[in-house]
Amino acid sequence: MLPCQANCPDHAPGCHKSCPHWAAYQEKQNVQRQKKKDYLNYYNELCATMTRQFSALCVRRRPV
């Protein structure tokens, strides 16, 4: 179900393919998804870097 279906007075089956409101909504959603991806990628890389640094600080000696 399309989110605009319930409150759009001009709704007709298939109208979302040419609707400017739907295109604007989709663009807004794409921008929001990209921002979330960028946020998650940034913090994933930050955490991976910190994990590598902490692992490098830990000295693991083999028993002789």
C-alpha cells in the first residue's frame, strides 16, 4: 500500500508513477536512507579502527 493512497484525493491505480508528490516523497526517502547509510558506515569504520588499535596495544606473548 502506498502511503499517499489514503489521503490523496487524486489517487487512481498506477498514478504514483507520474505523481510529482510521490516523486518528491521518494527523493526525500532516498536522501534520508543515504544519510543513515553514511552515519552507519562512518561509525562502523570508527569502531573498526578503535578495535584494531586496542588489539595492537594488547601484547600477546606465547608461553616459552
